[in-house]
Amino acid sequence: MHIYKKVLPVAVAMALAACGGGSDRVEDQSEGATFLGTYPKFNPVTSDLPLNTDLIFAAAATSDGTANVGVPENAIEAAVNALDGFSTTAYFDIGFAGGSIDASTICVPGGCEGLPNVYLVPLDTSDGDGDALNPANIAGVNQAAFGTTAISASVVSLNGGTDNTLRITPLRPLLPKTKYLVFVTNSVLDADGDPIKPSTSYNLLGENEPAVSDSLAAVRGAIQGWETIAGGLLNALSGGLIPVEVAKDSVAISYTFTTTDPQTPLTAMAAPRGAIAFSQIEAGVPAQAALQNASDLEAGQFLSTPKARNVAVSHETGVDFNALTQGALGAGVGKLYTGAIDLPYYQSAPASALDFSFLQKSWTADQVLGSQLGEGIPPMDVDGSYNVTYRYPFAAQTGTETVPLQVTLPNPALAPSELGGATCANVRDNAGYPTVIYVHGITSDRTSVVALAHTLASRCIATVAIDLPMHGVPANSAFAAALNVENSALIPFSAIYNGLGLHERHFNVAQDASGNPVPMNFESPTALDGSGSWFINLADLKNTRDNLRQGVMDLLNLNASLGAISALNIDGNGALDTSKVSVVGVSLGAIVGTAFTSTNQVAISTDSNFGGSNLNPVRGFVASVGGTQLSHLLNNSQAFAPRIQAGLAANGVNVGTSNYESFLYVAQSTVSSGDPVNFAGSVGALAVAGLPVLIQQVNGDTVVPNGDPSLPMMGTAGLATLSGAVQLSPGAVDLTSQGNAGIVKMTAGGHGSLLTPSGGAQQVTAEMQAQVMSFVLSGGTQVLIGSQAPADIEAVGP
């Protein structure tokens, strides 16, 4: 039996225009009514509500399941309109008026002796069709999940006030596509020692009188339903000592929000046959028929399944590491080759050199595939657009991009002493070179691996790399004259790959000092003519989200193409051992690499239902100076925060305001489906199952913050915590048998120390590279920690 019926037939939400005068008007203290004390803001007429409220999903049942706050006037509202649910990890705020909150009176479940007064309660929505967003499906409290839901609550000051905002922070990820009830009781006191009160509008809407319009009647029904659940829970937690009606009267504010399902878009794109078959089986189609339907769609080339793509790598592009670095790296160790790979593109490419409109575009739902699945698929949003959501997670391919493919190979004549007289040619001819898929950092590019690749080649290890979206060898790169495929003076790329349309992935678009897109200046490059300036796109959060997702899809297709790359037999040195594929990601590469590693392994498992996968299993994953919870990571980055905060301030969104916090929350909700904060747990589960995972942290990192106690899922510490990593001490470590990921904390060096010495700490680069090399060579069974700089490794505490 439903606790209450469907109560959201109309939009009454934040950022919508007020419902209008007459009977819709409900007075609130903030509008000059009698002062009633300190109260949480809740007024649907003036849209003065908590940001993460299900009220903005009022039209979801008749659209594609996304939010609707009207015609967007800014980047935040545009992003909100595309949300299919809220963040599973971000903190959220409840604003107060009329006074200040006494923080010492706040109590959350598990954090006090008496009855708590701040609650986050997962609800059971198994009734009806089971859609968590539909309030008609609420069956009650999900007691099992409530017992494991961990939060903290604190008081912050915003908008020039003092202690006027209650902040609720999840301590671990919330459940996906789950409805949560938030409520606060009047045992929270204000600075005068008085109990907080409900706002006038909340109080009136919680009663049966006076009569209100149909739109507000919907909110009234919602509040009464929320309070019924809250009252019942308080009654149960008090052992029946507090009657339900008394408990309901103690509620100062209540509302619900529903989380997104952050993993589904990427896992469905990576294994669409499984996603479609499962959906059909869930709808009642016999399993065998559903599997056949999915296979038929694959045969018809309707699906995004990663597969071997067209590749070309000419031996003519080979450059010795020594020549490439003008003697900085030893000669005769290996060469770097630059080729081309065709990648399916789901983002949009510019139509011309001065077309910057592509920066305001994002993934759209695949209507061609939808037409094969049934009438009305995919569903259309209220504004006529087609969003990629967890309900319909299939993006339309907009084209094929031919982008640089970089391969580094050892010198086959090289005879490392560790091989006892054998050469790299012997390794190659036996099973092929162990292979590292390298994923570079933000504002970097594929060539940043050169020094690490030289170290790996010295032990007969190959690397393969592509640029992440909106990255590439830029005008201000030291390698621009040699390796930029459109402007190289060293290698005639256009002649070698004539007709392929090979180009750098940044599309030669830079960003000026005011944050505007401009053509990259190759004649007189400055610091602004770098790589990746548009990967994080504050003007379009959806574009940022899909740069992350595009990056994962690109890596999946690269992985599926390793066999084809090996078959090219580049200069006789090309054999890759696709059974020994490791992933090494640095900074943004570790961020994207986390989602890639998780998705790759899930897709392989899913595709086993269809006779196998095109993907190579990842043998091990190294996440160097990566982190989680991107909005807060960037907001706490000494390198990026000043620029981000200045850009937002230029648009009237200032630090210390509720608008700024709203931006962070919406940004986190938007990028959830590409953020490693939602994939790190899966990577941790892989580590428990024996897949080695090594995290490298540089203490005091100014680019990716180590962490923050108030943000338990942010930064490198967040990645380590969510993946279950244990700190490692010097010695030879077997990461395949210890049952956990491992983290090494370096006490010297800098953000890029794996790739190049920082602050003169040559030994830290040698140490971090030795860790990676031993990790790759041993498959994680004998990772050498401290072999080069044991004094620079943080000691494990007692």
C-alpha cells in the first residue's frame, strides 16, 4: 500500500517563475510576516527551496525522466534540465533564515546518544513499476539501506550571514536511482537556544487548510506524505515513546530527492547488447529472444560496442627517444611512433576553424537505435531535446574522428641485464611486449609519457597512447615541431597519412585570458596556447561530463584495437602481448582511467553472454596523482581553483554564496556518470578479486588535492578510501594476493614527478617509475616500493 499517491503532476520548483498571485500566494517569514524564529527556507511559490528536491522532476513522468526548471538562463539551469537524478556523493545545503543555528545541537544517526535530528533516509520504491523517481511507488523506509547510510552534518555561513546553512555530507556513496527523504526536527536549536521552526509556507502547506491552488495542493500532498514517513520513523526509533502525530509536528522541514544511476550510461555504451537484452528481459521478453534481438542489432551495426578500429602506424614516423629529447634520454633504448586511429565520436566536432559552437554541445540520445527498439524510444524532453540518461543510455554517434595514435617500442636489440643475455626481440618473439595503455593528465598530451616510456622500454615494455578529448600536442609544446601531426617540421605526416584527415584533438582551439575560445597561435605561441583548455568547460557542464565519457569510450576502442596495432608489425618491432595490458593514468588520466578500468572489466563480463568481448582484460591499473569528486577536487586545487573561481565571479557567482554552492552541487550531479567517485568502489572490488591496483600520491600535491577531512570522498584520499586501498611500506608487495588496492605516499616531489623530476627531486621520479615498471613486469605480484628513494615514502602509522 502506498504511503501517499502520486503528488507531483505539475512543476513547482527552484528557478521556475512564481506560480502567480491570487490563491497561490503563501506568506513566509521572509516576506514580512510575523517573525517566528529561525527556520529552514521552504517556499515553492518563490522557489526558495533546497536545490536537490524532487519537485523539479514534476514533468519527468511525461518526458525523458529529466528535471525541468523552465527555459534556462545560465549554465547551471541548463545542466539541471538534463539531470536524471542528483549526485550520489555531493554534500547539499538547507538554507535558514530568521537567525543562526547552534551547531552544537545538531545530531545525525550514529553520532549522538539521544534521538538524532538530521536525517537522510533511503526509501523503498518497489511498488508499482519500481521507478524510484515516481512517488507513487514509495512502499516505506528501506530499513537495510538506512542502517548503512552514513552522513555528517555541519553549519556553514553563506550570503554574508552567520551559521545560516545546514550542510549534509554523505560519508560514502548513496545508492543509485534511489529516493531519499531528508528531514530535520525542532530539537535543532538556534543561537538563542530556541527550537527551529518550520517556515510559514511549509507549515501551512503541511495542514489541510487553507485551500490552495491545484499546483500547491500537489506540494501539500507531498509534504504530508513526507511527514508521515518521518513521523513513523521517529516513532519506531523512539521505541514508540513518541507518538506519530507528535513526531510529525516536530519536523521543521522535509523533502525528497532521487539519485542518478551514474554507472549505467558508460556500461551500457560499452556493452550495449547486454544492456538491451537485460532491459527486454526485465520487460518480460524471454531471455533467448532478448539475447537474439541484441545480437541482431549488433549485426546491423546499430550499437556502440567497442571494437578494433582502423589504425595506421608507419615506421617512417619512428624517432629515437634520444633524438626526440635532444640527448636528454639515452640512445638505443626505443622509439616513438605516431600513427592514426579512427574513433567513433559522440561529442560534436567544429564545422570550421572558427566554429566554436561545438563547445556548447553534448551527447544526444541515439534515435536511430531507438527506432529499432520501439515506438517513442528514446523519449523526448519537454524542450524537444533527447538526453542520454540511465533510462535511455545510448548516445548517437555524430561522426568518426581520425586522431593521433602514439606507440613506443623497445629497441629489439636491447639486452637488459635482468634478462640474462636475452634481448627485447626475444620478448617480442615469445609472446609480444607487455603493453601499457598510458592516459595523460589535464592540459597535457600523449607525448608526456616520453620519459616514462623510455624507462619502460629499457625493460622491453611498450606503451600505447591517444589524447583525451580536447587535448593534443599544442602550439606551446616542446614537441610541437616534431610531433604535432598538422604542423610538424620533422615528420611529413600529411604525406604519410594522406587522405586520412588526421588532426590533433584540441581542434586548434585555445582559450584567451578572458576565457573565450580563440584559434591556437602556432606562429607566436604563449602560455595560453596549450592543450586541454576546453576539457573542463564551465560554460557548459554537460560538455564537460561528456568529455569524460567520450574519453572512456575512446580508451575502450583503443584497447579493442591493440590486436590490430600489433598486427601492423611496426618496423618489425610491433608485436604486443594483449594478455599483459596494464593501464597507467596520471592526474586526469588516473581519473578517466578509473572509470575506464571499471567499465572495461564490466563490459567483458557482460559480453560473455554473447560469446566473448572485443576488449582485452586489464591486467593491472596504476592511478598516479588522481582523485575523485571532480567539482570539489577542482574547487580545492591550488592550480585550478583561482581560475575557476575568477571565471564564476565574472558571471556573478561568488565564493561564499549559495549560488556558488549550487554551482558545485549541480556540477557534481552533472559529471557523476564520468566521475571516478562512482567507479572507484568497483575498481576496489576488482582489487579484492585479485586485479592489482596501485595508487600514487605526492603529499602536498597542488594540482590534485590529497584530500580534505570535510570532503571524505574528494581527492586522492577519496580515491584510496573508496577503492579500499591500504598504505604500503617499502618492500616487494604482491598486490594480487593482499586483497586490497595499495597506495604509496611520497613525501617529496610534485604532481608530475612520475613523468619528470619536480623541485630537483630526481630520486622521486626514479622511485615512482620503478614502482610502475615493477608493477607492469610482475603483473602486480612484486611491486618494488622504496627501491630508489625509501626515505621519501611516508611511513605507515601504527
